[in-house]
Amino acid sequence: MTQDARVRQRLWQQLPLLVGLVVLWMLLWGSLSLLNLVTGILVALLVTRVFFLPPVELSGRFNIFWLALFLAKFFGDLVFASFQVAYQALRPSGISQSSLIAVQLVTRSDFVLTLTSIALSLVPGSLVVEVDRERSILYLHALNTRNLDDVDAVRAQALRVEYLIVRVLGSKEDVKAVTS
């Protein structure tokens, strides 16, 4: 592979990061102007050249149907869990019991691991407190886990989130792993 081809391949790999940084820059300034766009591009290029950032490995696939399914489930869980946590906080007996739960993910992708962690932490009542990247294990703190069935339900919920994220943008190998 020639030097030019490697540079082009690296640019395509980093393009989502560059676009994300430019969008973040423009959002922080609060205006859509040509000057903000140009300075955002310059800052994004500077940040990616000066600071070491591991390349984001994308699978190159994206499924809009599974994205819609993931978003519907995510927002449904968000609303349901919000009411559930509010009820637990306001009831006289308070929160009965919480647990730390280890969830062994099926995939080994850092990207899927990160997105799964974020999605789980955004839903009230659970929080990712530790990630074992080497073994692909998430450690969740979950509220209202009175027995082993509740713990298994939290674990199954985390695996469902991973499944949906993989179906949205996971590699073919990841999809094969979560569907088998």
C-alpha cells in the first residue's frame, strides 16, 4: 500500500471523529457560520494530530430499521425507569436493595462496549461503575434487585441493549456472535 493510500485510509477512518469534533465546536459556539466551520475544522485537525487518539474502528454498516427499534426501546426504558426510580425515591420504605452485577458481553468490540455502557448508564436505576475491556465485562450498579430473578433481569436487559446496538452498527462477526 502506498503512502497516499494509507493517508486516505486513515482520513476515512478518522472522518466520523473529525465531523463529530466540528459539530461539537459549532454547538459550543452556538452559531452556524462559515468562520465557526473553518475554525472547527482546524481545531479538529489540530486535536487529532497533537493528541494520541486510538482509531475508531467502524464496521462500515448501519441499519436504520434496527436503529429505530433501539431508539424506541431506549426511550421506552427511559420513561419506564424514570417513573420506577421516582416511585422508589418517594415511597416511605425507600429503595429496598441494590446490587453490583457483572455482565459478560458477547462481543469484543470497544465501540459496541462503549455504546452499550453509555446506553445503560443513561437509563435511571442502573449505572456502569466499572468496565473490564480485556474480558468485555460491564459491572452495573442496579437499584431494586431483591432476588436473583431481578439480577438476571438486569443482566438480560444489558445483553438486549448490546444486541440492538450490534444490529444497528456492529460488524458481521458481531452480528453472528449475538444471534447465535
